[in-house]
Amino acid sequence: MLAAVASLPQQHKQPSRITIRGERRSDVAAREALLNAAFGPGRFAKSSERLREGRVPARGLAFTAVDGKRLIGTVRLWSVTAGNAKGCLLLGPLAVVSDVRSLGVGAGLMWRALREAKRRGYRAVLLVGDPAYYQRFGFSAENTGALLMPGPYERDRLLAREFVPGTLAGARGMISADRPRPPRFAGIFDSVVGGRIPIAQPV
Ligand SMILES: CC(C)(COP(=O)(O)OP(=O)(O)OC[C@H]1O[C@@H](n2cnc3c(N)ncnc32)[C@H](O)[C@@H]1OP(=O)(O)O)[C@@H](O)C(=O)NCCC(=O)NCCS
């Protein structure tokens, strides 16, 4: 039986010279500079970072906003399990450079990310952020009361939006990072070399 999925708007208006595309490796320096400017050094102390460190974003779910060649925005999503609810994503960080804010770039990144997450079959998206900003994208704390982040956070800022209604109903416990399975031959290689080389980890 097909599960009911919540609908998302197909288009979001933003200035025509600005485009949103999949993140590229060459974005890294400008993306990190933007995140440092937006969040400062405290960005690595956030509880969300415990679910991101040492990992790559979920496949096809990191986006960059550009104005010509200039990187002006970023959003990334990470595969997680929310208590016992599988097929979830953690969204963040989301940031837009300060001189182009309030033009809809943040919203453009959000809608693009949510559409693609839904298309890829994910069931719900979670984040830690300001309800006043994220409620316009359908996020609320309604279903997150029994979930826990791995570190300090403000409960009313742990928000979620379901694509498949009921995904988070009854979900309780720690939100944890989904680890990709080790490469197929990693175990064999590991035993051949005496188990001293760690099984491949995501970068
Ligand atoms: C949050 C952010 C990504 C929004 O980007 P943006 O391109 O300006 O977003 P949009 O143009 O789609 O929306 C802007 C509107 O959201 C409002 N807004 C921005 N941040 C908000 C917040 N934390 N709470 C409530 N409203 C907020 C703006 O006031 C603006 O309102 P207006 O349309 O009435 O002028 C950007 O402000 C940013 O990078 N902030 C610093 C990093 C950050 O806080 N990231 C989010 C983590 S919670």
C-alpha cells in the first residue's frame, strides 16, 4: 500500500540570476567561509554537529545557492534514525551570506532540499532551529518531544516535518547517525593485514 505523503510547493520565486544546484567539491572553501561567518567558531560545538562529524551528507542532498560564480547559500542533509524511526534526515546547517538575506534564497534552499528528500523516499526531516523561521516550511516540535539529541539543545528548537504522516508518532529516544555499511571487502582486507587497519570510515 502506498503511504500518504505531505505535499510540497513545486516552485519558489527568487531573483532570476540566483540558482540552486547540487553541491560540488569546489564549493568547500566558500561554503566553510560562509558557515564560519554565519555561526562563528561555536558551530562545531552544536549537538547537531555530533550527528555530522566524520560523515558526508546523504546522497544528492547537499545544495548550494550561487549568484553567478559566487556561493551565497548552503544547506545539507544527513541520514539519521530518530529513536526507532528509520528513513529520517537531519537538516543543517542552512546559511545565506548576510548581504543577500531576505531575498528568498533560504526558502529556495529549503524547498529544494525538502522536495528532493521526499523524492528520494525519506520519511521525515528533523532540525534544530528557530521555530519562527522553520514553521513556514511545515516544521514543528509536535512530534519531537520524546526524541533526544546527543548533547545540549533547547527542546522547543528540535523540530520535524514528516513526509509520511505518522513516521514520528511514538518515536522516542536518541537521534543517531546512520552509518553506511563498510565496503564489501573491508572485513577480508582487515583480517589479512592483521586487523590493524581500521575498516574504512566515511570521510
Ligand atoms: C536563516 C537564513 C538562512 C535565512 O536566509 P534568507 O535567505 O534570508 O531567508 P528568506 O529570504 O527565505 O527569509 C527571510 C525571512 O526570514 C526571516 N528570518 C530569518 N531568520 C529568522 C529567524 N531565525 N527567525 C525568524 N525569522 C527569521 C527574515 O527576517 C525574513 O523575513 P522577511 O521576509 O519578513 O523579511 C539566514 O538569515 C542566515 O543565514 N542566518 C544565519 C544562519 C542561521 O541562523 N541559520 C539557521 C539556523 S537556525
